[in-house]
Amino acid sequence: MHPTYKKMLRSLQKKEAALPAKVRDPDSWELYILKCRDGSFYTGITTDLERRFKMHQDGKASRYTRTRRPVEVLYHEKCGSRTQALVRECAVKEFSRKKKEELIASNPRKRRDAAKRKRRVTRNE
């Protein structure tokens, strides 16, 4: 990770630790990974995944995904606070493609969905 980002994240963590517990908003931020039309991954954070996904689909969320639509949500996880989400986002963005694929594959919801689709195809044959 770039030293500037490390310094910024450390500063955010210190500020968050100094906040009273009732000011912090746990479980409101999520990390997500999208798969773009060209097969690339996009990683981001949000407080409302449905709204943010719609923005990506409409080409209003980021320059990167604007030209790579349609996108598909492959992975998401709760991160707690904004600071925790930013730290996690920076860490995941540093992952190699293979490591991101392993993270996506570790998502139990996706495995269940894939198994259901596979059973439907098998039964229809």
C-alpha cells in the first residue's frame, strides 16, 4: 500500500477511536466487488448497496465502470464504520486477481446460489 494511504488510514483510525461509542455507526458500511463486462473487477464501499449498484448500472457511479457496463455484484461484506470499510477497501485493492477470486469464491451466499442454478440445470436435462 502506498505510504500516503497508510498515513491517511492511520489518521482516520485514530480519529474514529477518539469518538464516543454512540456517535459511531456500526454495520452501516459495506465493501463490494463488481465484475465488469470486460471481466475486470471494481472494488468500492457504500452504505446502500442497491442504490450504488443502480448508479453503476446507470453509468453515474465511477468513470471506471461507466465504460464497462453492465456490471454484476460478485461479493459484498459488512465492514462496520467508514474507516474500517476504507481500510478493508485499500487492502482488497492490493490483492492480486487470484486472491480476489478466492475471496469471491469464499462467499457462502454465492456458492449456494451457484448450487441452486446447477441443480435447476441438471433437473431440466
